Amino acid sequence: FLQAYLTTPTWDGLVTKSLGGEALRNEMAAYYKANPYTPETVLEMTFQHKQKLPDSDDQFYLFKVITETNRGSFPMTVEETSAGFKTDWQAYVQFKDAHLQNFLDNPKVGKEGKGETKTFNVILRRAHDFTDEVPESENKWCYKIDAPVDDLQGGFSFIPKYSKYGQELDTKLKWLLLYFPIVDLRWETDADYPDKPYVRLLKIRQFNWRGHDPNAVQLDALTDASS
């Protein structure tokens, strides 16, 4: 299935093979208008894991893939559905095209000291900041954020320790553990340091990458990142 998916001749052929289907067509069209579509050349594909989906007899499969356009090895999933096998297109392009690393490598802050909010599937863990690049970092919680793509360095995100959201995250996220959430991030600056942008962790949307899953755990108590 993944071999056929990755070598689909035209982008609109991906629609019926993707979780979300027709609901993604406009997003796909906009994406491939900005990033012209070409079928992939698959260099390597390795099976990693399978398990049953929650409350279902359908199977979930995980693979690691290397293509001509991304030789770093990135994950792709396949899910059994009533309409056949499907994959997560949004996660696929995010990992293959290194969206998180491109965001981290290109600080963009608006006139009010806040950049555009972006959403990513990340690997997250608590960390210490030893760079001295973030102003008053001793008053911010630091979280290492990575994409599940080999050869990318990832980066760090921050949130004020004494904000309501920072305190709630402090109780939720434990040291020495890895988390696999979907998060909202943006570049911003503190009012007293307009020339020192850093990545702000705005929101943890959920603690799994199945963004299309209506039963995914939502953190309703962890939504106010500005207070």
C-alpha cells in the first residue's frame, strides 16, 4: 500500500488513500500548488510495529521510510478502515518535508513580538537550557522538541514558569519521559528583549499523533497559554 501511495502519479490520487479523504482535498491542492507534486522514489521501507486500534479489530501499522527527497528516515502509518487501507497525509508531508525543522531554523516574529502559530507532531521531553540565548530562561520551563526524522537536530521551546499554563504543564509532564504530542508553537519575543526571539510552547492539543481520532485525549485544562 505505501509503495503505491508514495508513487501515485498525481497528487489527487492521494485523496482516497488518505485518512480524511475528500475533506483534505482543498488543503492538498493548496499544499501542492506551493510545493509542486512529484511521485516519490522509495529507497527503503522497514516495518516497525503493528497493533490493534482502540475499540476495534482493525490493525495499525508503522513503517520507517527513506525516499529520494528525504534520506533521513521518517515514520509512516497505515490503518485498516472500512474503506480499505489509509495513511495520515498531514503527518506524511510534515515529516518528509521537515516542516518542524524549517520552522525552528527560520525565526519569524511580527510587529507585536509574536509570529504565526504552527501545529506539529513532535517528540517532546523536559530539558534545561544552557545556551544563554533565551532571555530570562531561568524563569521559563524548557522543552526539547524533535521531529521523528533522522539527522534533524530539533530545538527547544519555552513557557513562563509562573503562567497558569506553565504551572499546569509542570504537573503534567515528568522529567526523563518522552511524550509524543501534537503541539502549537510560535516564535515570539519578550517585551524587554525585542531582538531575542524564542519558540513559545502555546498548547498541547493531545498526547498522541492520531490527529483525526475523535477519541484522542484532549487536554481541556491546558488551553490557556497566554495567562
